[in-house]
Amino acid sequence: MSLEEPLLSAYGRASSRPSPVNRMMAQFAADFRDGVDINLGVGYVNEKTIPRDWIRQALDVVLANPQKHRVALNYGGPTGSANLIESIRRFYLEHRIGGLTEEVLGGRQIIIGPNGASSLLEAIAQVLAPGLVVTADPIYYIYCDFLERMGFELLAVPEDDQGLDTRRLEAMLDRLGDRQAEIRFFYLVTVNNPTCTILSDRRRQEVVEAAHRLSRRWGRKVPVVFDLAYELLIHDPVVPPPLSGLLFDELGLVYEIGTLSKILAPALRIGYLIGPDGPMLRAIVQKTSDTGFSAPLITQEIASVLLDRYAAAQIEKVRAGYRQKAQEVRRWIQERLGAHLECCTGGQAGFYFYLTFREVETHENSAFFRFLARTTGQPALDGPPEAKKPRVVYIPGQFCVHRHGELVQQGRRQLRLSYGFEELERLDQAVRFMAEAAQYAEKTPP
């Protein structure tokens, strides 16, 4: 007797088919060879930036002081550790993060996500009714794919060198007409993933003002969610510290989501949200409770100690390390790929470069991709089946642009390169292989 499969929700049906990036990375992971193949695709932090000794010391501090760090090995509350929340608030004020003042922060709540910043983004998608979401194109493909599986529709506005182009935004809003009422929230990664374009202060203000106008027109708050994942990793000293979007918010629309993953350790799974109290924030707290009360309390308490004692020095160390890598990789890109490129963004913050080629296509079926995946079918290029030559994994631009947006054709000639995880020697090798792939692609008919 054959049985039908369980009845899935609309999200379940959409999720039963892996996303293109999920599928591609799974294929590579199945036979990825450490020390041979080179992974420029994943956004992992560099292992050398993780402060193992300080984490060990922080754990000892937490366990040795149960009066301050109460029940650290038990369940926590859904808003998060009071110690960690106070540490975040103090860290922001002492270091003037985002130009925030005690008055501005005092009027906002800070909550901790159940499993890093991604869990807070997931919660937002679950507590808000489906509708339109305004974001920048190229998009943060992981979250934006999730939003579409949740039933949202993306309005992807192309960016320029200052981030989301607000002139194009206004034109898009005009074309929407009464469908503007369907806009549920704005979502912007302030150091964009994949391009690492830094959203300028002016653009932050203009986005918040656009949300203010929409809110007043329709008599309903339209939130603006700024994702600060890479903002503490602005490592180019010529870039002034950006201002927080909270400074421009008169109506209580702005929510900022931060993470300690990029500066401390992803495995701590510490993400936090700063925003106004109200039904939306309270719904997110309830979602945290439903997920499992809170993030592991022990890692929250460890993070509190790290913020209080070591974070300033750690951030400077991490920035210096990524700044050095960015400078070297940019030089190699210019020297070896410059003749093939139309544009290269990134290298000032985070750990991505986003390349746009003049003619070379980079999508999954391209000659460039096949060369680096060692699937050209030519033994001289691929190596023998049992010992293929080193492969290079990257994120093709076809996955980074919205499939219904204005940049689809351009995305076929783009890619995201992560210089975060691999060491310089391997990055040097990878760019050499990319140069060979570009030359091969130019000689190979589509």
C-alpha cells in the first residue's frame, strides 16, 4: 500500500525544493577536499580571528561567579540575558556605535535572538503579514529566498556606490500606486551582502523618510529593518563610522539587528535587536519563547564578559586582519582579472568582493564555472576523475540578483568572492585559477 506524503504548508511545499545556492553548495560539499579545493563561497569567518583564549577565560569567569551570572547552565528568559543586554547597551554608548546617545538608546528595547541574528530575521518574517518587502538589488539571497518561501514578494531596488538608489526607489513606489499599501517592511543590509557596498548615512535617512511617508499615508507603521551584520567590520580607515538609522526615526519604525558572530565567534550564536517596544517586538519575543525560551544562557553570559573586557581589542584585531587580506586580494584581482572586469566592489568592510565581468559569464552553466568546478570534460583542464585538479567554489551572481528584477542579465556576469575563510596563500591560488578560467571562457563558445 502506497501512502501519500504528509500535507505540507505553503512554506513546507516551497522548502521541499532546495534553493539554487543550497543545491550548489551541497553538491560541492559532498566531495569537497580540504587542503585541495578552495572555498570562496561560504561566508565563514577566518579561524584565526576567533579569540579562543578569551572565550575560555570568559567561561571561567561566568562559572566562578554564579551570583552575577545566575543559572548560566539553565534555561534563560525570552528577552535574553540581562547581563548581555546591559553589556551591549554599555558597549554602544562607550564606543559611540552608530553615533547613538543614551537618550536614543534609552527609548529602545534590546532583545537577544534564540539562535543568532538569522533567528531574529526569521521571526520578523513570521510575525508580519505577507506582502511586499523593499530591499536592495543585488539581494541578500539567503534571507530573501526565505522571505519568498514565506509568501512575501520582493521589490528589489538596484543599488549604486552609496547603497539602495533612493531615486529608483521613489520611481518604483510611484509605479506601485495603491499597491504601496501592501508594503510590509524595508530590509537593508547596511554593508550589503553580496556586494559589501556600505549604505551611506544620507541613504539611511532617505529610506527612513520614505517609510515615514508611507506610514503616514496609509495610517499604519511600515518598519525599516537594518541588518548590521558586517558594520563592525568596516576596516578601511578612510570610511567614517556610519550613523545608526535610529537617529532618523521619528515614528518608531526602525529596528536594527546586530550580531557578535563576525567579531567574536559564530558558534556563540548571539544576535540582538534594538527597536521600539510595541506589538511587533513583543511578538518577536514570544517567537523566541516558542523556539526554546532563549539562546543558550551560557553563551550569552560568555558574550557579556567578552564585550565588557575584550571586545574593543578584538574588533581592532579582526579589522586589521581583514584589511590586510582585502588589500592583497584586491591587488591580485586588479593584476590578474582587471582586463576582464567591468566593476569590482567591496574590500572596505566585511570580507567579500563582488565582481562584474565585461563579457565572461559566471553562472552554473558557463565555461568559467565549469573550468573552476573541473567539469569541462577536458582531462588536461579537469585532471583525472579520481584526482581532479583544485576546484574553486564561489557564489554566482545569478543567485545574488532578484530573478524578477532589473539586474538579471548583469547577474550572469557577476560573482561573489569571500576572502574571509581561506588563508592568503589559498586566495592567491584561487585568483590565479580565476584568471585562467576567464581566459578559457573567452575562447570557448557559449
